[in-house]
Amino acid sequence: MDVTCRICGSRNVELFLDLGDQPHCNRLIPQALADRAEPIYPLRTSFCHDCTLVQIDHTVSKESMFSDYPYVSGTTRTLVQHFEDTAARLVSTYGLGKGDRVVDIGSNDGSFLAQYQRLGPSVLGVEPAANVARLAQSRGIDTLVRFFNAEVANEILENYGSARLVTAAGVFFHLEELHSVVGGVHALIGDDGVFVVQAIYLGSMVENLAFDQIYHEHLCYYTLRSLEALFTRHGLQVFDVRSVPIHGGTIEVHVARTGRRAEQNSVAEFRAQEAAKGFGSFETYKAFGQRVWKLRDELLSVLTDFKTKGQRLYAFSAPAKGATLLNSFKIGPDLITKAVEKNPLKIGLMIPGCRIPIVGEDVAPPDAYLMLAWNFLDEFLERERPYLEGGGAFIVPVPSVRVITGEALS
């Protein structure tokens, strides 16, 4: 493979998981276009032997993926609660109040910034998807409909001034203009500001076998070691780090200009944990890739068994990660008849590739659901307790295939 690392520019990059050619996971298909083939792109994941970044090698243009977007942050109670808790913690940690500004990169519908706004600081979102940016603007959250980069950072500096806090929650792995973004952050936080990134943690992906978090929107998959390799190149330093449970395991790093803040013990401890678990070794990821295909065989066996018994199977929600799982394992409407969704931006469309139709939650429930949104499993178990106690089942694919029924709740 002739691949250049997105962080360090090395060509010492090695493939460990090829999920085949797949469509863009969030480009949902209207019923009227059901007879047309959508574009497909390679979905291959590789490891850089020099800086340890895990990355996909094909870039679908950001304009194609994010200018109109069906994902809305405020859909699940779990994520909104996470935003509320995170905002309160960061406001307290950094003493933010009136007169301070928080800028959120990839601010979506403003669910995160709304928590800061309630606590006192001024807020500004930067969100390229006009459809979801309008949702934020309608709730009084100032939002630039732009892709954040160094140019936009300079525009913010000119019009609003520097930011005490810049956040990127669930977006940092999306960035096509990665170095321009980080350079822009360096400018925007000034000497005293802080950049806080929350990104799906590669270590948790490996431990949970969460291969379905690999898709074209996610260009990079980070450990602390690879994030430090990136930030060091731009005069920035990780001075604190922690794990947070959202999205099946997320790394939160606190970043400032190099030398401006004392490095906390958490950083050295996190580095040591990663080294002990082999997260800087290619062999770890090679083994991960092999485990994916064992999971496929186990899941297909369980689904086929339900179907052979004449039981109806639906998908529970239609997240981006679900498209990766379905298309990688060649699961289509012959096994999973429908996907049931709460998000109105998805209802009436079809999951790309597998072409499973997405319907609203008012349909009669099936005998069992394939739980594609496994990262919100606890919330859904509570919400769907009557369904499960009435004889229904959740088939959960990650981190291992298991069937949850009402008996498991007692």
C-alpha cells in the first residue's frame, strides 16, 4: 500500500483490516432512488509504524459527507446528560464565567454549547451542516456554518476574540484538514486558553472489538501517543487526560500551548497503560482484524437461527456504525427487515449499501432487534423493558454476540 500517514507524513503504514468497498454510511437513500447504485469507496484501516496513528487510507470529501447531515446530538438522553456533566466539570475546572468564550468545533445542533450557555460563558459553534446548524441557531446559539480550519480561527479572532475554551466532542477524528485545524486551535486559544478533545478511544475499540466505529467519516483513530505526536508538531501539549464512558469508551485530552500548564500525573500514567496493553504495536491491530471475522461468523449464526425459526428481525436504530456492521458482514433485508428510528431526519430513507428501510418507532415490534446502537444499550434496556419482559429480545453484537431477554433484567 502506498499510504501517507495523516499525522507524520511517513509511508511506513501497514494495512490490518480491509472491510471492502462501502458507501458513505450517512448518505441515506430515498425510496425514490432505490433502483440506483450509490458511490462506494474503499474502507481499509492501517497502522503507522512511526507515530502509531491508526487511520483509513481513502478520504471521501468533507463537503460530500457533512454539508447536509442526518445525525443530531440531542437524540439520546445519555449524550445530552454527558454534555451537561462535561460542561459543568470544565466550567468549574477552568473557572469560566461571564466574559469568557467557549467555541465548539463541529457543534451540531448545539446540545453541548447549550450547557455552557446556561452556566454563563458566551458560546460560538462552528458547524458545516447547514441543516443541523439551523437547529442550534433556532435555540439562540450563535453558529458559523463553516468547516473549522486556520482561516476560520483567524476570522473568529478578528470578530470575537480568543477563546478561554475550545472543544471538539465526537468530531476530532473527522478532520480532513487536520493540521490546519490544529494550527487554528493554537491561534484561537492564545497563551491561556485550553483545548479539550473528546474522541472515540482506539484502545476501547480494540478491547470492545468495536470495529463498526470504522467508517469513512472517521479518518483517524487515536491513542494518547498518536494525539501527542500530532499536537507536538503544532506547539501544543497534552497536560491532562482521562477516560470517559460515552460512545463505548472515549479519550478526553486537555491541551494548551507548550509549557503554559503543568503536566498532570494522569498523562504519564495513561502513557504507561497504553504501552502495557500494546496499543503502540502493529500486532495488536493485526489480531483485532482477525477477531472481526470471527465475530461475523458468530453473529450470522445467531441471526440465521432466529430467521430459521420464523422470527422477525429488525434493527434497533440506524446509526452510522450500523451501516459498517451490516455492509461488512453482508447483512441485508433478507435477515433484517427494517430499522426502527427515532430521528425524523432518517425515517423513510434506507441504510446505504444494504438498503434496509428505516421506519418510525410506531411500528409493531419484531421478535428480536439487532442492537446497532450498542453504545446506548443501558438507556435502551431501561426504555424497552416492557418489550423485553413481554418476550422480545435484543441481539447485541459488540463486544461479543449475546442475546438479552426479559429474564436478564430481573
